Amino acid sequence: MGVRFEHVSFTYPDAAAPTLQDVHLAVGEGEFALVVGETGVGKSTLLRLINGTVPHLTGGLLAGDVVVRGHSIRDTQPNGFAALVGVVPQDPVTSFVSDVVEDELAYTMERLGLSAATMRKRIEETVDVMGLESLRGQAIRTLSGGQLQRVAIASVLVAHPAILVLDEPTSALDPSSADDVLAALQRLVHDVGITVVISEHRLERVLQYADRVIAVGNNGRVRIESPRAIMANAASAPPIIELAQRLGWDPVPLTVREARASAVALRERLLDRQPPLRLVQADAEPPIRLDRATVRYGRHTALAELSLAVNRGEICVLMGRNGAGKSTLLRALAGSLVPQAGQVRVSGLDPARLSGSEVPRHIGVVPQQPGDLLLGSRVAQECREADHDGGLAPGSTRSLLALLAPEIDDDAHPRDLSEGQRLCLALAIVLASEPQVLLLDEPTRGLDYAGKARLRDILQRAAGVGAAVLVATHDVEFAAELAHTVAVIADGELVVHGTAANVLTTSPLFAPQVSKVLAPQHWLTVNEVVEAWHA
């Protein structure tokens, strides 16, 4: 047996109610289990119980027991599970101790006392499995968010754990890299017999790999069933399952291939109908403009004579592989780095010349690590200070946070929030000031489908009153729901910039599920399709 929860309930210190209640389930050896649930319901807590970091490092009240390969977490400290359970956290940066990628992989095995020959062999195997050959000698501080995630997974795999626990492992990965990681995990399950327990909000990526789904409810109760049984009536589900639910398909499809087989009549009915247009008016002086901007880090060219404009009222989604230069482009627009050549303008100004106090008046920036914006000891304090700093009416930031994440308590410490909840708090702080230029780097990490829908509505409202919005993301479903235009960059160069329908539906890599199901027609979202079906 891999992992067994025996009527487990857990309550954090000072919490009014248990996070998990009477959890009773088992995940077998060589099984791929997917943990699902809304943002903040306790998925990470369930994962951290598997190696005992909850409750040994967090404190709190534990009832029942978790047994991992015959070892009780009550009797074993987390370091006792080091060779048995490999854990990849939501924020990979917190787990690194070395400066160079290959050194980080070696460090894991040094702690286990493995021989030099064994270490060399495992590093070579893991580098190949995770596609890290080009990064092995690179400094960790130079890596993109997605590259960091792949290194974090690799640093755990080198220990050859029997159980692999991953919290949102594909959230920072481009679609191709995510497919590679998930395929690698599936090989470990099928060929090696590793037990994989993975929490993920982007179910459209992971469902097809799962043997069973562990659904965590808002009341802390948990059920474990087959993916199809859980998804049949799920309130929050990937697009193809939502489409099936709304059009009455039975059984619900778990893959695009299954959905295409169910959609024959739908494709025929939509042949003479067109998706709605998403139009924006071009500005003589766009609020966001790059003209032949070039940025280099030493010998590496991150942006190569890149030109791009985003108009008032336009939401442009920036896409591309990990390391393509998306975050660099956003940093140039935010004024935190200066291009070596070309020009960058935000609302006609050079962002690098704005003082620290001037930047928030012109530019709202939500970084890839939202915790960088959070300095207070309580959520309510963060909201009050954001109101004060932005000259806003008291309660403005808190009201916006209530829309994004209504479950967050005023007295919670920001570091105790889940990754998605911290993101919501950072978003509320930035968006409450209603800046006319919004720059967001991977804003859907840690958000469930409902949270992403709320974020979409808020960004569309900002664009509706004239803001120019540039969003860097790997989330193709979010891009399909949100974007007027999509810009794809590769190796620092602009590959294509056009309407969302033209760019997304013609790309096998960036096409959303609805587009794949209805190809070659150019539909993007479930709502567009359902409205056309009933018209």
C-alpha cells in the first residue's frame, strides 16, 4: 500500500474549524491520484500530511493517522520520510539551497549519503527525463518561473522516492513543458511503480492521466472516486466537461478525443455560424508601446528588437515557451530594467525614469511571485495600507478582495494563505487603484476555475473603462476567455500578434479545448458555443 488516511481530521492552531474532517482513503502503489477542490479548501494540507510536515512543522490538532508505506506520521518526523516521499511545493524557490541547477540536484542525494557514481547516474537520467540538459550549468537565479518548477521536480526525482507529492506542478509551465512533465510522471507510475499524488487547478491538463480523483470539499470532507464519476456533476470543471454538462452529453468526456466523438452534431450545427468578434480601436498613442526593444543579460539576448503596442481598452495576452522573454518584457514596461536598445513607453512616459511613488499612479504590476507585494502581518492591514497609499476610500481594496476570494479572513497572515489566496490579495492591492496600464505575470497560478472567472470579469471591467492590459500566461483557457489579442514570442522575438481567435485556434500548442474539439472552426469558449447552439 502507498498512502492510507485513517479517519483524519486536522485543525490549524487558532483555527475555528478543522481544515480536513474525517478523511478516510487509500492511494495504492503505482497509482496516479489527482487532488481537486476550490482555492483554499485544504488541498495543500492534505498533501503535507503525507510526509508529516503537517502537523510536525505547523502545529495543530491531528485526529486519526496517516500511514505511508507502513510508517505512521505520528511516530515519524518529516526528515524520516526524506528518502520515501518526495515533495514539490507550490513555490519552488522556497526549496532551493544551491546556486546552480546541477548542484541542486546533487544536494538532494548528498543529504541521503549516496555514492558519487550513483549521483552521476541519477543526475544524467533525471536531466533527460525533465529536459534540463541546456539548463544544468545555469544559475538558478536566472531561470524563469517555469524552469524553476522543472528543476524543483527534478531535485526530488533524483532521490528515487516511492511516493511523489506535487502541489500545482504545472502552473508555471507552458503547455509543451507541462505535457512533458505529466508524461514523465505517468512513465514513473506505469514503468517504475511510483505513487503520484498531485494537486492541480488546471484539470484540462491532468485529468487524462489520473487513475482516481480526491475531491476536497468546502466543509473539509473528502471523497475519492474515478475521474469520470467526480467530473459528471462537478460544479467547477474543464471546458470540455462543462460543455458536455451544458449540452447533455453522457458520459462526460475526459479527453479532447472523446469530446470530438461526441461533438459531431455540434460541429455540423455550427457550420453556418460565426463566433462573436472581439474588437478594439487603435490608438494614435497606445498606452503600452515597445519599439525595437532589446534586452541582454550578459551574452543572452532576452528581447531582440521587439515591437508591440497595446491600445486603451485592449486586453493582450502574451504567450510563449518558458524562458521566451515574457517576464523580461513586463519588467521593461514596469521600469525595473532598461533596454540596451530601442524604446519603451507607458502612457507616453519612460517607465524607467518614474520615481517609486509615481509608478503606481501610472502602472499596476502583479509579479509572478505575488508575495513580493505583501509586507503586512494581517490581510486587513494590507488592505488598509493599500487604500492609504492609493488615496482610496477606506474599504476599497477589501471590497475587491471579497470579489476575488471571499473566503479570506481579515485576521489571516499573508504567509499562511494558499498560493492562490496570496495572488488574490496582491491582485486586489494592485487593481483597487484602477491604474490605466495593467501588467500581470502568470496571474492564474493557484486559482480555481471560479477564481479565474472572477479575475476575468475584473480585468474586462478595467479594460471597459479604458485600461490597457497586458497579461503573460501559459493558461490557454484563461487566454481564450479573456483576450482581445494574443502576442506569441520565442527567443525574445515577436512571432505573431493578432486576434485571439486567429492566433489561438491556429496553434496546436496554444489552442484551448473548445477549439480542439470544434476544429477547424474558430470557437474559443464554452459560452460562445452554447449561445450559438441555442440561437
